[in-house]
Amino acid sequence: MRRFARREWGTLYAAVRTALVTRKWRAVAMTLGAVCLTGVFQVVQNQPWGYGLVQSIGSVRAEDPLWLALLRTPLSLFVPALDLPVWGALAQILLVFGIAEICLGRPLTLLVAYAATLAGTMYARLGIALGPDAPLGLGLPASDARVVDTGPSAAVVGLAVFVCWRHRAWVTGGLVVVAMVVEVLVKCNLAGKEHLAAIAAVLVVCAVLSWRQRRSGPSSGGRSSGGRSSGGWRKGSTRSGAPAIRS
């Protein structure tokens, strides 16, 4: 068990521990800001004067015009769902965003989080257009067009899969994917299918990056140079204090 834990999470643990010991809270400054922003949105949207304000700047529905949905999508990550306990969203952001900020760097963390959330947003429109009778359960009922689509869950799932790919934590990444599939099988709703759309988008990104690393040759992606901290990732890994990682 200890050998499995070292192989699965060893480099990830070392990167996170080193960053927290050397840089302390500064290593997760963006994550702490995201937690605070989510908390502020939660307080404001539960006020009589604040609900409409939060809805107008961070609420996304599939029935909204596309330009408006795209404009609201970045802030929608930090608007907690009203029907779920806010502590769940805060814990997800603190844990997954924090690890991602350390291991990926802030720009890449935001990029992956936004791409995963955007994939879910665009899938909702596609699923409603396909209808509930679409093959393979890809469609959605028309009533889902009015569902308020906010929260960090799609971004969290996407970041978790990406970090697992980056650090070759295959079992953990596989468990995340399986858990999301089970979620859809048990409760087939918009949120669950958006999580799968987010995972699909991130897996495509991982496949493209793997292909680019293979084409760049052994000097940037081979075993001798540490595939997970090479090429285009070197700058982010250095900034986070992560050690060299062995493929």
C-alpha cells in the first residue's frame, strides 16, 4: 500500500508540500481569493437586494443568448448553487484549485478551469438541441434550458483529471472519471452530464499535449528529462517549487 501511495501520489505530495513550506499562503493566493469571492457571492445572493445582482453577472442558463452566457461564464465558477451547501463548493475550490495552482501555475489553472466550465455550458445547449430521445443518452429535456447553471464543480472535475494526468496518477484520475459516470447513471441530470463534458474536454487537451510532447522529441519529453516537468511546463513547475518529475 505504501509503495502504491508513493507511486501514485509521491510527486504530487512533494510538489504541494514543498510549495506550502517554502511559500506558505502565497503558494495558493489565487485559490484563497477564489474562496473569498465564492463566499461573498453566497452572502450577497442570499440578500433580498443581492440575488438579482448575482444572477445578472454570474448566472448562466441554456436559454440565455450565447453572447450573454459566454460573458457570464467566468464568474459563474464562483457563484454557489442555491440548492447545495456552500461549504461543499468552498472545500472543492480550496482543495482542488489549491493543488492545481501549485502544480500547474495560476494561468494554466485558470485556463483549464474555464475550458472545463465552458465545455459544460456548451454541452447544455447541444444536449437540449438533441432532445431527450437522442442516442446514448446525450440529449437533455427542454426544461433544462431554464436550469441555473453555476458553481465550480465542472472546473474542479476538469482540474482534478488534468492534475492526475500531469503527475501520472492514473488510478486517481480513473476513479474521478468512474465517479462521474456513476453519478450520471444514478442521477441523470444536467450537472452530471456537464461533468462528463468537462472531463471529455480536458482529456482532449491532455491527448493534444501528449502528442505535442512526443513530437518534440526526447529532449523535452523523454525519460531522461522528466516528462512531466518539461517543454512548455517547465516555467510553471519552477514557479510552483515542484521537484523534477520522473516519467
